[in-house]
Amino acid sequence: MQSPHRDDQQVNPAGSAFAELGQLLNGLATKRRKLILSFVVAAGFCLIVNSSWNATPDSALYLTLGESIARGDGYVFNGEPHTFVPPGLPLILAGAARFLGPEFLYYRIVMALAGLLTAWFGYLFVARLCGQDTAFLVGGVFALNHILLFNSTFVLADVVYALFTLIALNAALSAAEESGDHSRLLIAGLIMGIPPLIRINGAAIPVSTAIFFYCAWKNFSTRKRLLRIALFLAISFIPFLLWQYWKSSFPVSESEGTYLNAVAGRRWDDQLRVIVTALMEYIPESSLALTGVSLKTGFLELPVPMLAVFGLFWAFRKGERLLVPLTVIQSCGLLLSSAGTRYLIFLLPGLYLFLALGALQLFKFLGRKFQSMPEPRSLLVGSFAVLALLNAGHNLGVVWSARTPLERNGAETERSLPFFTAARWLKENAPDATVLTIRPRIIHYLSGCRTVSLVRSGVPDHDIWLDTEERLKRMIRESSPDFLFVDSKDAGYYSHVTKVIERTGYKLEEINPEASSVRFRLFRLAGPEERPH
């Protein structure tokens, strides 16, 4: 990929910890190789555009909020002001819906463009930090990363969040280079204010950047450094604080809750369980995100993450103070919820750099022990070439799926089809109905029906599932649902819910086959007064 540098080997002083990589890889990034990489990456993101939708609960929530803003109805979901997710992505989607139209095709274009720009800004960041040769190896693998391309087929916040994080990190490098330029500091602060409006953990990015600024501005006194950092943080947090202030002006969403309540309201044993579980899950998840290989053995997934962690410690020892604080602080935040490869996208450029640094130290050590070992350069380039091929192989599958969707203006895969089937029936036959469901976001977005959730978000873990008979009966009495849409795969909960509904006085009448599938089933709830005598 092309990077607008006057000097291909010009690097930022902040990247001195990775200087050894640049020296080893000298001459790797030729113009022809960069053009080939640019073409392959751009082609991948162009080919994933279609007019279908990969239905997920979070995607449905973002789309509903965005289209609500575009219609002028405000930040509203399911009939009430929304307090769970920040408004960054919904505002972007609102712009697309308002000026292009609320169609899946335009949303897919937005996401593919966001993915392509994420690849470019990630490459640019590595190039500015470490030089073009390191960028071609490390930034090139990031640009080909299968997790980035795959998640660019979903209307979710992760790719957009990664994009603005990488833009913000590039702005931070500019502010550190020109330490006396207040305009660059102002711009960096304003851009740093965007990630927290996309995902809540973005609030930690200005903090880790402040650590970097303190270490980078060595020509200033401590007092002046602290004053400039205070100004930077104040500018960065203004948008986030304004959002929190505005959100506090109306009641907490009953159906969606808040992120703070979900985390802070946990019992200590639940909190510990979530952290330990996420820590164990992120080992294979990070290995998959970096390599594209899912082994599921419990131990073969360890080497790559361990090498990256070793590279992180090595970089810290060499004085790296931008990516190390960012990675450590953000990793701690990620442990507060369930693990997922998509949550790592914004960290991948740094993780690939740490992996390269750790692998280089390993290859040098092996070279000292075994004289017959190939040169470290050959081993490092070969290893990352394998990573590039593994990720590119996954990308072919992603492109194939996008080019062969199940429906136009509908479900992309069989997994999404049951939601469209049920929602289409509801929209045509009962548009004003209330639906009790474990998939409230998707059903509400596709059908427009009011939904009542059997599984709540934005609440502590012990309040997520409506599992007791008393709570279920109270929910049914208060909401008076007309339909039930359930996942029969969870046989125990499915059986429990249907039995409680029947004991409440309702009769379940399945809408089949027009609106049900083998797994997902739609029932009409007939009260006692509706039954035939």
C-alpha cells in the first residue's frame, strides 16, 4: 500500500524500539510489491459489497438507531430513548440513510469503505512509526487480516472504532513530532474524542496517549508537560462528557439499560468469573485474530500470543510508550466482557509489531544456538508471509460468501433467513403486534413491531435472563404480548418459557411454515377469551 512519506526510511522517534526491525528488513518494500499489496487489499474490500444483511443483535440495534435519527425521531429504540450504546456509529448510519437511503447496499458500502480506510491508516501508522520496510511486512499483514475483512461485512462498531482509533494514533504522532505546535495538539484532542463516542472503551485511548505525550515531550518542563496533557485530555473528553450529560436527561432504557450498570452492578463473584473466562478465551481468540488458524486444542494456540507478549515486554524495555500503554490498558478493559476477535481489530497493528519483535528475538536466540539456522531476516519474512497467506485464504471465503448471497435486499446466509421469514410475516399480518422474544433487536428492526426481551442487555449478569416463573409471569402481564419468537436450540429455556406462558392462561399457536423454521419458531399467543368454545 502507498504511504505519503517523503523519505521511505524516515521514522518517528516514538518507533525507536522497533528500529531493529527496520534495519533487518531494509529494502523489502519495493514500489512493485506495494502496488500489488494495494491492489489485493482494495479488491477484497470492493468484492464484499452486496445488498444483503448479516443479521446480528448489535447490528440491528445500530441500524434502528441510525434510521430513527435519519427520520427525525431522535435517539430512540423500541419506543424509548436509548442509553446503552454511544451514538457514533448510529450517526454515521443516519447520514447514509438520510442522503443515500436506508438500504442494505449503502450500509455495506459504508462498512467496506471503513474497512479499507482502516487497513490504510493502520499501514500508514506503522510506516510513520517504523518506516516503509517494516510497514510492508507488518502493516501489510494487518491490511490482509481476515478479521478486518470479515467484520467489514457486518454493520457493527468494531471496524469503525478501529478506523478512528488509528486516525487518532496518527494524529498523536503528529502532535508528538511538533511538540510546540498547539494546533496539532488541538486536532489530536478533537480526534481522540471520537472513539469514545463509538465504543465505551475508547475513553481509555486519550489516557494511554497522555502517557505517550508525557514521555515524548522531553524538551518541556514537567509543569508544562502536565498543562499540555491536561488541555489535551479536556478537549478529548468533551464529546464523551456531553453525551453522558445528555443521556442523563432522560430515564435509563428499560429494555437496554446502560454499560456502566452492566459492569458495575455485577456481584464480585460474577465479575471475577467474567474476567477469568475472558482471559482464558482471549488466548485462542488472539491467536486466531493474528494467524487465521483456529486449532481449539487448548495449548497449540499459546505460542503466537506468548511471542506477542514477549515482544511487548521487549518493546517496553526499549522505551516504547505509545503502543505498550494502549495495549495493556485496553486489554484490561476487554476482560470486563466476553472475548471476541472483533474486539481486537484496533490493537492488531501493535500486536503484529510486538509479534515481529518477539519472533525476531527468538530467531536470533536460535541462530546463536544452532549455526545451521537460516538468517533471522529470512525466518521473519517467511513467517509473516505464511501469516499473510493464511489470512488471504480466509478472505477468499469471505469474498465468496459476499458474492453468493442467499437473497438480494435480504438475508446473506441461511443463519439470517429465519429472522427475515418471521419478520416479513409479522410486518404483513400483524404490524402493530407486541412480540416476546430472545432476539428483540433483530425482530424489531425487520418488522417494526414492538418487542419485549426475554434476555436483557445493559444489566448485571444475574438480571440478564428472565428465568424465574414469577418474573416471566410479571413480564407477560405487563407487556401483553401477541406473539412469541423463540430459539428452540436452547431446549431447556424454550420449554420453561412455553410452560410458564401456558400456565399464565395463554395458548400457543405456531405460525408454521410461513414464519417458523426448524430452530426459530413463531407462535401466536391466544388468551382465554380468544379460544374457541
